[in-house]
Amino acid sequence: MARQKFCEAIVNRLTSWAGILLLIAATSLLAQTTAPAVVPIPRPNAVPEGTTFLVRLEDRLDTAELHPGQHFKVKLDEDLVAANGKMIPRGKKIKGHVSSVEHGLNARLLLSFDEIETRHGWVALIATVIGVPNERGLKAQESEGEIERKGTSAKQTVEDAAAGAALGASAGAAARSAKDAGSGAATGASAGAMASLLANRDLRLEKGTTLEVRLDRALQIPLTDRVGTGALARPSRAQLGSCLWPQQLWIRYSDLIVANNNLTS
């Protein structure tokens, strides 16, 4: 009898604990589902995500010669300004690399950016090419950042073939033969159409080409020199004010300054 009551007490206690644990779990889950989403506050020294700007190529890029991983440089063609007025001025350099390249009639080029120069060192840059403003025969896929040819249109091919046919017919007429004129027109049409295709075989971006770029992540403009870019100066006791530092603490602080300068030198 006593043993039965003891077992019942244990079961009741365990049931009570299980109920408490379930209540805590349910409360925690409810708090997570009803809590409002926290929207990050943009920093005043940041250029907002989605900002578009222009850059100018410092290198010639040709799909016939490029390979993945190859590096290139561009220059900022306009100022990038943060909310607090801090900016990366026009003319600063940007480093990037070729992510992928396809040759031939379906030539494509995917460019990625690595870092941008600021007045206080280099910082990471995450951005996408969204356009090639001054190149009518090229387009960029905004979702992926790929640059590709718009392709040779049927109209353009017909026009090139017609021009070739006219040249061939003129050559045949100069020979004073209707047969030669017809043959020359056919040959010229074929040559014109083939030339139209070959002329659009590869994709080339000459040095100085303007690219339109969009920031995929807010760009933080550093306000001071980045850590590790210069030596730290050893402060004097006068610079530290009238504070009386214990001798051991002063020695250890000085040792840290020396160690940092040895690493950065």
C-alpha cells in the first residue's frame, strides 16, 4: 500500500514537471512567432543597397582571350555618397575578376567585384553589372549580371546579305555577263550573311567602356584608417592625462603597442 502511494506521488510529480515544461515551450514559441521583425537601421556612413553607379574599364576584356579567375580593374566614374555626406570620390579604383566566360557565337561574360578603394583603405564590394550604356550590341541580365551579345537579328543578316549581293552583281555586271552577275549576286549574298555571323562571334569590351553597376549590399565607408594599415604611436604619460597608471599595467600596455608595430611593419 505504501509502495503504491509512493509510485502515485512520483507519477504526479513527473506529470506536473512535464506540464510546466510544455507551458514554457509553448510560451517561448508564441513569443517567437508574435515578435515583430527587427529591421536593421542603416548606418549613416553607408551607401545604401540598391544604389546604381557608373564605372569605367581600365582593361580590355575579350571573351576570345579571357579565362575564369582573371583579374581586371575599373575606375569609379561618379561619387558614391553616404547619408552623412561621407563619400568615395570619382576616380577611385575597383578590383574584380572574371567569374565565367563563354566563347563563340553565344559569347557571355560574368564579372564579379572584389573590393573598392577609399580614402582609408580598401573595403569589400558586393555589386552586379546591370548595363553597358554606350554599347548598343550588348546587354546585361540584371538578375545574374551576365553580359552577352543581343545576337545578330534576322533584319541585320538580310541587310548584310543584300549588301553582299549588290557587290557581287556589280562585279558580274562589270564583266558584262548576266550569268556572271547572277552568280556574283548569289555568292555575295552568302558571303554577306557569313560575314554578319563572324563579325558577332566574340564579345569585346574596350578599355574605357562604361558599365552600370548596382550595389547588392550596403557599402560601409570607413571613417578612419583600417586596423593594421599603420603603426600605433606609443602614448606619453602627459597624453594620458593625470591618471596614475600602475607600473605593471603601463609596461604591459607599452609591450602591446610594440608588438602591434612589429606585426604591421
